[in-house]
Amino acid sequence: MLPTHNRQVQLASRPVGIPQADHFSIVSVPLPQLQPGELLVRNEFLSIDPAMRGWVNAVANYSEPVAIGAPMRSFACGTVVASRHPGYAEGDVVMGMLGWQEYAITDGRPIRRKVREADLPRSLSLGILGINGVTAYFALTAVGRPRPGDTVVVSTAAGAVGSAVGQIAKIAGCSTVGIAGGARKRQLCRDEFGYDFAVDYKAAGFEDALSAATPAGVDVYHDNTAGSISDAVIRRINRGARIVVCGTASVSSWDDWPSGPRVERHLLNKAARMQGFLIWDYEHRYEEAVARLADWVRDGRLRYREEILDGIEQAPGSIARLYRGENDGKLLVRLNDSR
């Protein structure tokens, strides 16, 4: 029997900066009957991503803000439990922008792909084989364009994107330097994700440690933070360096625009390139990346970590948890009896 009600995590008030648990509410709403051309997905895993901060703030970034009273926008994966859509059948596993809710009725447009890697955990479709891994793959290979022997520096190097960037750079034959916060994450970069060097930006002498880890300078910088960390890295770039701007985690509010050292002279004198990266520009190549990443996971060259919170009740506070750096790997919320 199909469900008649659906629990959703809705945006209750507009945050300024990092959304907290009290910006959301959990409500039960009637589930409409399926119409021709629609399918019903039982969500099993909800994704928690840094970009979600920008999706709820009043100042839009690259997408319209989530409306007050609407389910929180998010990637999710789950199983089709009913379908009146010709392209999907009951039992299909799908991943897409299905929201923070137990069930999603959709016409198929928010679905990114069918999850066909049956030999791997389906939760990976939201992490290393999802938006995080695909971001890492194209940000590095298409924008950073690493060459064997290059020195690649990655900020938030122990995170879901950064950890993949470092490993892909190693596969490409590069020397890798990870920047992370705290001794535990620094050790994780070295021991689990294979960085050649790892630097703790919270420790005294960060810039000296960064210089010691990059004696030949920096050829590629994958920037997930902006701010003072990036200021220090950019002072180390080589001629022809490529800087990939993938995130701005240090910017706490869109209303508090950062100021700091100017990069123009570095870019000019070193003929370097600095380019923003948005995953949406590579949607047409998504399957290419997933296939490559899945093969690397299978042969052990690409490692990953997941931290899974159980129950939809864990979702409201999860974005703040992510920005406090409390997660140990890709952060997910698990619903129902998911595997």
C-alpha cells in the first residue's frame, strides 16, 4: 500500500549566514495521488552539502533561494515505489534533487541519473560517485588540468570534495599538499587519502609549514575556502598556475563581503589563471565521471569516508554541523531501513 502522508523538512525562516536547526521545521503533509507522467520515490539517503547554505540565504548565488515553507532543496537517492512515467519502473534506484523529505513525487526532471552501480553502496551516489566526486573530477581535470610532476594544493583537503581531489591528483602523477583544520584531519589526509604533505591551518606557523611543503611552488590550487588560507597559497603560485575556485567556506555571510590581499599582480606576473567552477556546467558529462570514479573505487585507488546520521530529525542541524567541521567524511542522513 502506498503512503498517504509525507514528512518534510521545510525552511521555516530565512537565515543570515550558516543555517541552524531552528531555521527548519519538520511537518507531515498529505501525499497527492500520482498523475500520468509522474513517479513516487522513497528517499533513502539525504545529502548534506556546503552549497546548501547559499540555497537558503536571502541573497541568491547561482540559484533562487529556497522559499519559506518549501522542502529544503537537496540531493537524495532512493527507490521508485510507484510509477506512471514511461522512463522509470518500480524498483529503479535514482538520485537527484529530491529534497529533504521521506517521499518525492516528480515528473522526472529533478532526477540526475539512475544508480546502476549495484555492486557498490547506493549512498555513494551522493558522495564519491555523486556531486562531490564529480565536482572533484571535473574541477581538477577540466579546470586545474594537472600534469605529471605538478604540485597540487587542496584546501578543506579532508572533506568530501577535497579528499577526492587529492587522490585524483595522485592518480595523475602529481605531488599533493592538503590543507585541513586540526591534527586529526591532518593525519587523515596523510594516512587515509594519501597526501604527500598535510598542513594544519589552525596551527601556529601555518604559512611557514605551507612553504616547507611546497618548496617548488604551487602549480594547481583547488580552493574550497577563500580567505586567509587562499591568500597564503596564492603567494606561492608558479608561473602558469591554475587556481580553481570551487568554494568559499570562509565567507560567513553574503552580506559581509570579504576584503584582503589583491591577487591581480600574482596572476599577471606569473601568467596564472583563476577560474570559478560550477558543477552544472558539466552535467552533460556526468556519466563519464561516474564511470571513471567507480572504477577507481573498485580497484582501491579512490578511498572515501561517510558519516551517516539516522532519521529525518537529524537533518535540520546538519548544515551547521558541516560548517563546524564536526563530520568525519561525507555527511548523509539515512531514512527508513536503507542500506
